[in-house]
Amino acid sequence: MSAYDTIVIGGGPGGYVAAIRAAQLGQKIAVVERDKAGGRCLNYACIPAKTVLHTAEVYAEVAADGAELGIKATGVAIDWKAVQARREKVSTTLEGGVTMLWKKNKIDFLAGEASLAGAGKVKVAGSGKPETHEAKAIILATGSVPMPIPGIEFSERVIDTWGAWSLPKLPKALVVAGAGASGSEIASAYARMGVKVTLVEMLGQLLPAEDPDMARVVERQFKADGIELMLETKVEGVKETKTGVTVKAGDKDVKADHLVIAGGRRPDTDALGLDAAGVKTEENGTVIVDDHQRTSAEGVYAIGDLVRGPALAHKASLEGEIAVETAAGAETHPINLNLVPGATFCHPQVASVGLTEAQAREAGHEVKVGKFKLGGAGASVVYDDRAGLVKIVGDAAYGEILGAHIVGNIACDMISELVDVIALEGGYPELARIIHPHPTMSEAVLDAARAVEGSAIHA
């Protein structure tokens, strides 16, 4: 039996960051991971998705818009084998980076399946005889797994999001069930590479979690990219053959090479033995934690997709730091879930933080809204990013920024400024006086702040 200060179960963006932060605090650390360093995000989800999306962006830029940009290109085509090779290379490179960081920080990597053995002990079942290790603190960071649609199971032709990003050949047609972030990214990438995509969503809005103004901009682009969008529609069933599927979506039968289920996920806790260890969960399976990520079991913490809040890598990373700092007795602060930015990397990108306009009004705020179309910023003409929008939801009484929403080609980079201003307790009057470099897309944020009071210069 090896003794550690902290054992982290799961090597994804929450777990590996937690381990490094604990090592910085002078602790003896081990990470248990049954697969690859970096976890699902790095190897099967976030990073692979963005790698393929980048190829789709470059391809569409050259194939569709090259002539307008002064680029003459003939015979432009997708080399799917090369796309997949680059996807694997990117993940392998980053996986190696995580491993290097563990070694640099003298963190032990325990390969295998972990379960809680009680009294600060973790059982690790690897390739050999199971081993038991003990620790003063245990961080649960095992992430989440995809859920199929009730009555429809995953198969060779009915695939999850990882199956979509790792297809052995470029399909001719896809049906994507779920128009949230994951489904919209898949639909956007494949449509821009010439695949016929049908995107099915049971709710009445594309990207249901986002502000409707943002969703409308994305919907227009999706239609321009040839995506058939079926809102307020359920996938009722699927018939599979060796060569494809026929998906019953509402009252239509849609033929495709694959059905991609990009809907719900659930916490990956099956192997952990939570009940036996006294770790309490909600009815939906999420682990109950306090503000410092402590579970109901002494010395056991949980982070990321296992707990409340959005299932996002950057949230998990901060929660990991909070958990190990708490365990080590270091000064720390709870995560503010209202300041976790959402980021969807479809085309155009969508990013947001805080409340939507509707949520702010429902909460009883006296709301003032500033909107600024990206086309008003000089940089938008240079970078062909004129269709997007910045929207700031403000409180009229105190000038507080209640929410911020951006849709555009680099929205996921632009949102950080709004997160910073809110976190530092600035409001839209202060933001309206901050100097932004010219010509950049960030100037749209400046004019959106001014627009709250009706003083946008370039509107």
C-alpha cells in the first residue's frame, strides 16, 4: 500500500489540473486513470471536436469564399484520412504534454479502474493484481458518459459524439439528435465539409440554453450551410441496415449514413462505489457537494461533470483547484457558477456568461439591454465577420452587467473580457470607457456597452 496526501481519480481537465495544483502545494500526489492522460476531453471530446471544426473552417473559407478573398484555388477537397490523422496527432501531442507535467511535478500515474474502499483508501484494478492505496484526500474527477435516447441504443450506425468525430470515412449524410452545443458543433462541421446534415431538436430553439437573439443568428447561418433544422421534433425510432439508417423524426423518415445522438450525459460513477463509501447523490446521479467541493464522505471531494453546474472543462479545472486547496488547508474561494462562460464552437461561435434577457426579467431586475451588430466594427469587414452580434443585459439601477452574449467567428475568445469585467465588479458604464485596440473585433464589445445607454458610436 502506498500512502499519498491526495489521490485524484480521473485524469481529465479537472483531475490533471487538481493534481498539479496539489503538487504545487507540496503534497505527494497520485492520479488514477483507466485510459489516457487528459481524459475524455482531450482524447475523445473537446480537443478532437475543435480539431475537426478547424479543418471545416479552413476548407469552407477556401472552397466557398476564396475567390472573394483573392485566392484562386482549384480541386479543393477534404482528405478525410489526413483529417483523422491530424486529429489523432493533436490529441497525442497534448496527452504527452499532460504526462510531462505530471512527471515534472512528481505525480504518480496509476493506470487502472479506481473505486473507493472506505477510510481514505482507493482500490486500483489495473493489468495486474488490484492494489489499494491510501490518502488524506480523494478527488473524484471521472467526468460523464453519453446517454442514448430512450428506446434507441448505441450501435455501429447509432453513434455518440466521439463516434461522430472519429468516423472512419466521411459520410454523405448524417442525422444529429440534439441541437445543444455538441450537436450544433457536429452539424456545423460536417455541413461545411459538404455532408448533408439534418439536425433534430425536441425544443423550440436551436442552442436552447442560449439567448434567443444569438440562436437566431446561428440558425440563419446553419440554413445557409444547408443544414435541415427540425425544431420541436423528437427522434421516435431508427431502422438500421449495413449501409445506413432511416430515422423517424416526427412525421418524417430521414435516411442517412449514421444517427448521432448528441443529447444528454450522466455522471460516470458506476465503478466508484459511491454508496458503500457514503457519498450521497441527487436523483439524477450528480454528486452532492458543498461550496468547496466536499462530498458527504469525510475526505472525499468531487468536481466537474460529477457535480452541479454546466459540464464544461474550464469549470472542472477551477473546481479541481478549489478542492485540493481546501483539502490542503490553503486559502481558496468557492466557484461562482454564474461566471462560468459557455462556449460553442460551431460556425458562427456562440459564447455567453450570466443571465439571458428573459432570465434577468424573470428574476425581477429592471433590465436595460445593449445590442451591437458585429458589422458595425471596422474589423468585421476585414475578417468577414459581419453577421454576428454582441448583447449586454444590464441592471438599470446599478449599472451591473447581468449577462453577456456574443455570436461571431471568434465569440469564444471575446467572452473572456466580459467575464473579467463582471468578476471585478465593473459595470457597463465602466466597460464603455475602457479603451479597445483598433481595428479588432473587441471594439464590438465596447459599442455594445455603450449601446445599453443608447450611445453606441458605430450603430
